[in-house]
Amino acid sequence: MTTTQDTAGLTWHLLDRRPRDISIETGDSGLVTPEWAWGGATGAGVRVCIVDSGVEAGHPLVGELAGAHGVQPGQDGLTVAPVPAGDAFGHGTACASIVRRMAPECEIHSVRILGENGGGTGDALLAGLAWAVEQRFDVINLSLSTARPQFNRALRELADEAYFNRSVIVASAHNARIESFPWRFSSVISVGSHAEEDSAVVLYNPRPPVEFFARGQAVPVAALGGGTTRNTGNSFATPHVSGLSALILSKHPRLTTFELKTVLYLTAANVRRAESRGA
Amino acid sequence: MTTTSEPTALVAAISGALAEWGEDDRALLASIVNVARSIFGAAASSIFLYDHEAGELVFEAVAGEGAEFLIGTRFPADRGIAGWVAATGEPMVVDDLASSALFARDLAESTRYVPNAIMAAPVLHRQEVLGVLQVLDPHPQSRSSIADLDLLMMFAGQAGLSLNGLTRGRTARAALHGAGAEFERLADMVRLLAEMPLERRAAGLKLVDSLQAMLIELAV
């Protein structure tokens, strides 16, 4: 089990370093390029689920919401049911707007685990994520985590189930240097922030457990009431990778999660082929 | 919930009789918001206590705008930026709030101050969210960067220690004033001893020793 001890060597986000500081050489043949991976792709046909605080319907930066569900108390514990689209915190709406910007034609669904009816517990996260995995969404954006170790095992089993069912869980690393889940699991795609002002820049982290960095600083996002704000945090880096994953999957729908992660690695802005050294 | 049967509550209760529980913690919280406000060049900084039972956030310390009237004010924890931070234990920075009409109206109603930028970090103690540290309208150069978020988290770490001390003290006092009237008598005895002149305290302690010996016999 992971613990809160000995975290000095872990990297949660790319602080005080630029992409060139983590340049990586790969022996790849060069066949997998950004153009091959997502050139001309729009995200069409890919179902993305935002597991968060809900998504505001009709926001111009989010567009059409294909479905809105919420975790609710039921007779036998928490259940997931259709709910009117809405967002009490604005967090899910912000994440959805980033996915939409990256993959304009993907299908966006929402499952609310925070906000009304006492959500926000590890149980709600587990219930919402389990539902999303069960629905076999192509991409599940989870800009949240829980630090409570009692959820570790169940979350790990869910993440494995998603991995083998070709549902990609893209999960935020915690912003603080504390252990939380499920981003720590190798079966998900974990994301922290870099400080580049470019939403197209995705970096592979040579020092996991956080595997990728994306734009997480002053990100233009949708705000409640139809407005916009600029948000900072790993939460907003994660939908960049979700959106990019949707683009790749819309062009290459047969990719497994393992293959998708490899494509993300080979096309990362800091990963280059060995023969291009010195170029 | 801590009860009188828990040793930590009793220790805290007895300690509370000897020293003014919470004064130092309150002073530290006030210092943290003052320093945070100054470091970030902000209009205001505040610390909320997260009242889990009521589902509310309570202003515990405020520096700058609203300092005169906000302490003790409560608002729902199930919405807004501070609410999200309390619910998830994650920090965040939101800038350019002026473009969000809904947000501005909410804040105007609850705090009488409408910021354009908010930095908020969870106040954690042993991974439990005790509250939220918030900085309103930091200087434009001190907002929206990951490094600033890191700095805010450090302040929040300090706040976690003092907020934990404050809540422990309150729990102890609640234990004394609730089901534990007998322990209040005990605390009164400790207080009497503490206030005694030195020359009489030795005699008082001897009396306590005798009482303790008798209690040990009774307990066997």
C-alpha cells in the first residue's frame, strides 16, 4: 500500500522547469507522430464522461451535453440516476469546456459526485466512477482524488476493469504533496501541471508516478452563468489529456488503453527520436 | 465526535484549565492571514473552519476587507470555490471572475466584497479537511501560477496545525460542559492549584497525592 511517507522523490507538477529540462530520447521508429495520431481528428464518435461537480447545460464553451447523471442516496446505498444538468461549484463545467476546446465534436456526459445530496465523499467518488466504468465511456475525466486509504483497493479494481475494457481513466494528481487515489495507479493516465501557456503542449514525465504534464496554469475555462475565468491547478491540466485522448481515439478507435498511453508518450512534446539528436 | 471518555479530550480539558486554550492558535491564524495577505499583495485573506455537521464554512480569521464584520459568519459549503476546496481537499486559483455574473452576485451577498481573483487551499490536518485558506485579489504578479499555489499550500499547512489546536480545545470544552460535569470539578481543582501562592501549592499537591492514593485503592 502506498503511504504518506517518503514522497520527496515524487513529482506532482513541473515547477521551475521547462520542457527542455526533461527532454527524453526514444528508440521509436518515428511512425507515431502527432499528425498520424490526431491530425484532422475532431473527437467525433468518442464518448467522454466528466466525473465531477456536474456540468452547466448550455454553456457556450461546453455546447451540447449528451447526458447528466448524479450520485444519490438510495435504499441500498449510493446510486446513480439521471439528474437535471447543473453544477454547484463550476469545477466540472470548467473541465468540460477544456475537453470541448480540445475535441470539439466529442460527446460529453456528466456524472455529478460533488455538490447536492451530500456528495463529495470517497463513497460518492467510487459510486460515480463505478457507474462511468460500467457505461464503458471511451474517456473518463477525473479531476479529483481521495486521500482515504480505505478506498484504495476498490478504486484499484475499478481502474483495472476500465483498463481492460478500453475505458481510459484520465486522473488528476493531487496538487499538494500528499498521496491520493486513483491517479497513483499505473492503469490510469495521471496528469499534473506544467506552466507553459500552450494547451497543445503535453509532456511525458520521466519521473513518474505522475505520467504526463499538461497546461494547468491560468487556463481559460467556462465559468458558471455562461461566463469565463482563468483557473489554475492540476484539475485543469487533466481535461487537456482527456481531450487529446478523445482526438486520438476518434482517429484510432481500436486502440487499447495501453496503446493510447504509448501514443501519448511518443507524441509528447519533450520526447524525441534518438536519431534527431542535435537537430 | 470526541467524548469525555477519550483520553485526548480529557488531557486537553485539564490542560485547558491551566492555560487559556486557543489564544495562541487564534493568534497564529490571525498571523497567517496577515502574512498571506502581505506576501500575495492581496485585498484580503481569510481562514474558514469547515463545520462538517452543519455543512457550512465559518470565517475564523480575516485580514483586510471584511475583517471587522466577517468573523463568525457562516455560508453553505456545497457551492462556490471555497466549497469545492473543502469538498475535495484540492487547492485552486480562479482569475477573471468579473466575467462570471453569477459568481459575483453570490459573493456580494455573503461577504460584501466582490473579488476578481481567488486563491484557495484546503487547511488539512492528517489529511482531514479542517477548513479553507483563501486569498482575495492577490497582486496580478502573484496569482495564477503553480508556484503561488504551492506557496499558498505551505501557509495552509501552518493553518492546519493551529486550526487543529483550536478545534481540539473547543471539543474539550464542549466535553466539559456537556456530559462531563464531574470532570469540570476536576478542572476546577487544577485551576485552584494553579492559582495558589507557591507556599500553599505544595500542601495542596500533597492533598491531591493523598486523594489519588485513595482513588487508586477504590479503583482496584
